[in-house]
Amino acid sequence: MAWQDHKTRCFWANPKNPAYIRYHDEEWGVPVHDDRKLFEMLILESFQAGLSWECVLNKREAFRRAFDGFDLERVCAYGEEKLQSLMEDAGIIRNQRKIRAAVDNARIFRTIRQEWGSFDAYLWHWTDGAVVYETGETRSELSDGISRDLKRRGMRFVGTTIIYAYLQAVGVIFSHEPGCFLAWAAERD
């Protein structure tokens, strides 16, 4: 699809949603090595389960506010009172199971950081630091393996499809479609 700016984008980028366009153009598929951003994206992707990414993206600022800027230590310290306030926050997705999983997953994320020195080191070790280039998939052996490991550690809402979407979001997997201006730019590099 050609757009007003004459750039061709992946089919899923809603041309009527400026936040979605910015996300497609500036974030999706860009390798992330910052643990705070990796944590934010893992939490947001887990809230996507059963919903569209656009729904989550539209609530991103509310999630940032509700989850204290995705400050890992603050989220790890959440108790029942904070969980209740999250469940009453109309700005976010108020799914009790997902909210509780987000806090539990934060604590496991912190344990992985302690074990590996950073979550970045843990995540990127799966590909020896290399970006995987593939399109048209919703899961892979890579997402299967990471999902299995995170579940073994106790994380929830980290099935292989969610993890595949997460890997795409943080640039471990580059999935811009052939014809997308970003795929074309990557081919030239």
C-alpha cells in the first residue's frame, strides 16, 4: 500500500493511526539492548494476548503511567494495594490475570538479569547477538525455545506467539515485509 508520504509499509500498519505509523517506522524491528525498554515491551506484549497490538499501543502511555514508567524495581515491589489500583485503572487493560502475571514476570525478569548480568545478554544469547531475518511467521524454533525457558522459570502470558511478536518488536527478528520501505533500506545496508 502506498501512503501519502509515498512510502510503502507493512500491511498491518494502520494508515489512520499516527501512533501506529510511528511505531512501525521508528521502533518495530529495531534492535533493543536497553533492559528498561525490553521489560516494557515484554509486559506490553503479554497484555496483547487475545487482543490486537494496536489496542495495546493506543494505551501505551496509560500503561507507562500505571506501571511507574516500567521501573523494574518499583513493579517488583507492588503489593495487593497497587494491584487493586491497577485493576481499577480504566486507562489500561484491566485483566486481573495479566496484571498479576506482569508483576510476577517482573520478578522473574529481575532474576534473569541477576543471572545473566542483563536481560539483554539473556535475550540476545539465543541468536549469538545476530538479527534473524524472516517474514510471514507467527512462531519459530527460536520463539518456541525462549517461550519454553521463560515458562520453565515461571513466567505467564509468554507463549510462543507472544514471544515471536516480542522478538519482532525488539528487533531480534526483522520481519518487515518485502516491499516495505524499511525492508528495502535493510537490504541496501
